[in-house]
Amino acid sequence: MPRVDYFDDPKAPRANSVVPSVTVAIRDKDGRLLLIHKVDNDLWALPGGGHDAGERIIDTAVREVREETGLEVEISRLIGTYTDPRHVIAYDDGEVRQQFSLCFEGNWISGTPREDGTETKAVRWVKPSELDKLNIHPSMRMRIEHALDSTRSSPYLG
């Protein structure tokens, strides 16, 4: 389902739904970050997706990483909460979601990165120094920066 992300845009449509979602920051032994190239908005992002009824939010994070990248991960900490009402996502079916995302850090347990062909058209380990070369939405970039910031002692609350 194609989507358009709006951030602090006075022309953005009004939100008509809120769907809890997750993203997961995973680093390899060389410090590279796992990113996906999303089909629905053609942007690079951390793997993640929507929370399903009957799941614990940690289970959502593990499931979404597995579905989008083929990796098995364990969740080690909360990086932050991202609920800024100035960030809305408009879908072609008329739904306009207010951002509501929890970002976690995940540890890679097993699996080989691969795209799923439905939601992800590429999966890549990216050096932090290469992030500026990729098309990343500002709200996702904020999560990535928080995940990479080793001086943070508590989760971002926003």
C-alpha cells in the first residue's frame, strides 16, 4: 500500500487513526546498522511494522524483523518512543495515521539478511558514515541517531 510521510507540514491531512508500531536497530560486529529499502515509500528505514492484537510489543519487534529481513533477533532495550502528532502517514485508502512507534535495539542471533519482495526491496548493512547517502525520512533518521548515540542513558520520550 503506497504511503506518504508528512512531518511538520501544514498541508498534511489530519490523522484519523493511530496504530502502534515498532522499529528495531540491529548492528553487526563491525558496527554497521541493518536498514531496509521500503517498497511503500521508497525510503530507507529500520525494520519494523505494526503491532497485532494478541502480541506482546517485543514479539511484534521480533516478528517484523524476521518477516522483513530473515534475521532472528532478541530485543535488548528500548531506544525511544516516537509519538509526534506532527508526523502523519497517509495511505492511498484514505487512512492517515499519527505516528506511534517504539524503537528497540535488537541483537542479531541468526539468519542471513534478505529482502521479502513484498515490503522490502533491499536489505543492507550500512556504516554510520554512509547514512547521509541514503534517502531516510527525518523521523526515522532521529531514531537511527538515538540508536547510535552511546551516551544516551535513558530512552527518548517524544
